[in-house]
Amino acid sequence: MRIVIALLLQLSLCEPISVESLDALRFRTSTSRSRTSVTFGLPAMPCDVAGPQSPRDLDSPGLKGTNEGAARAHALAGDAETLNLCNIHFHKNAEHKARDFSRPDKKGRGWQCEMTLSNRENQPFAAPGGGYTGSGFACGDLMTGDTIEVHWVYSSCLGGPGRTLQACLKDREGVTGGPCAGDKWKTAPIRVEAQVFQLVNGRQDGGLDFELFTTIKHQGTLHQVTLPGATAGRLQYLGSTTGAAYGSTIDEKGGDKDCSPYQVTWGVRRDCKKLDIHSLDKWCRDNIFAEHHAQQTRALVQDPRLLSSVAQTNLLQLQYQSTGR
């Protein structure tokens, strides 16, 4: 019944129903304060008692959050090189906000890059069959000039690579006594590395090939990929998982959405890079993560009560690195 209600609500709002939404609804629904929340394993939490949330403004003085819920969870997750890549997905428009991607989407759903593209870069997307869905758009609804935020998800669990956060909360079949055996997955460190891209037509003027960052390599028991370099700096902070299912404010009257229960260490690059739209559409057609469309964005979290504190130096580290590509 909850699944039917959720789908009817989504239809009434004229929101597209993605494969990811259906998968999340099938996995678990939970009721808190008489409202339905969608989660992937742990029940969503009321925002007034949840830990620090994401996404956030990377350049705002509002970085001085007051949420100390991180102390109830765990410290920063290890570097990506020490964890297991379990999922790759992307959102239409940037969920985080920074100087290079600070133009608001006209529909109020995220942020867009501020780059000026050449006529050649801005040529309309065209691919055999009209793209992944035959609609004439890349990955269902993307055009040249659009902005996306890509998330590479890592976990201490030896699961995946696979679909959604589920792949990050379990060990692979055949792994006995692994790091996420039993209930250990509930406290498994999760890291998300993020990069914002603007889609361009071709690679002649610096458009990157998405395959560079999605080709999986095996290093011992870990899955790894090559990540984009932090050429304009990278902010590392403690937050949560994102997505449109979660709320972004504390409503004193109870509100209509809960917050994410998962503590995530984020590494967000503060620049916008160009990405060849054809390479992204090729990946959407066939990838091990069953990610064929952009996911929806979560509204920017600006309430200090939902942001981790800069003062918590052992829990929030600002790292403005200038390394890599």
C-alpha cells in the first residue's frame, strides 16, 4: 500500500518515476511521525535528531554548522584508495554548491556550471537511435550544456560493484567473516567522492571521456577507479547520503520529510569540468550499476543545525588540495 501511495504522489507532482525510485521503494519503506520515508536499510530519522546532512554550500560562511551528531557515529572514513568502490551514479544539476557551479536551476533543483561553451561544444546531442531511450536526449533527458554531479561511492564492505546503496552495505557472496558480516554493515564507513561536470558535444575542446573515471580495476579484494583530480581544491567534510527522498530543513511542526541516517565522508571537488555527452550516454546504455538516468537532487542543506561543525576538527576536515588532473 505504501508503494502505491508513494507512486500516486509522484504522479500527482508530475515527477518522473525512475528505476532507482522503484528499487528504493521495493527495498524498504518506514513510517516516522505518521509519514512515509524511503530508505535503503536503516530507517530515516527525524531531522531534529539526525546527524549532519548533505549537500552543502562549499564556499559559504554557513560552513560553521552546529550539528554534533557526528560524535554519535564514527570518524572520517579512510581514503578512497583504502576502501571498496561499490557504486557510481549521477544527479542532474549539482547537489552541492560552489563558486564554479552556483547558478540556480530554473526549476529550483540544484545548481549549474558557469562555464561559457563554444558553438562546437554546444552543438545538440545526436546519437544512433536518439540516445539511450530513443528520445533524442542523452541518458533519458540530458542535453549539451546541462550540469551533472557524479558520485563515486566507497565502503569498507566488500560488496558490489552494484546497484544503489544496497551494494555498499554487504559483503560479496563467498566472503565469510568479512568487514560487514552480521550487523557490522550498520556502522560501515562510507565515502563519496564527487565531481561536477558540464556536458559538451565531443572531446575536441577538452571534453573528458567518462570511461576514464568508470573503468573498474581490481586491487586485491578492492574495486577501484581513477578519480578526477582536484585541480581547484577539494572539500572533505562529514555529512550524509543525499537524494530527493530526504528533507533539508528542521520544521518545528514536524515537517514532511525525514533525514538520512547514514554518516558519509565527502570529498567534493570545487571545480566544474567538461564531459563529453556521448561518452556519458554510452555508459548509461550499459553499466554494471544499472544506472541509466540521472537521479533527482536533494535541496541544499543550509540550516546550521543540520551541518557538521568546523570546530569538530577530528570529524570535519577542510582540505583544499590542488593535485591531480
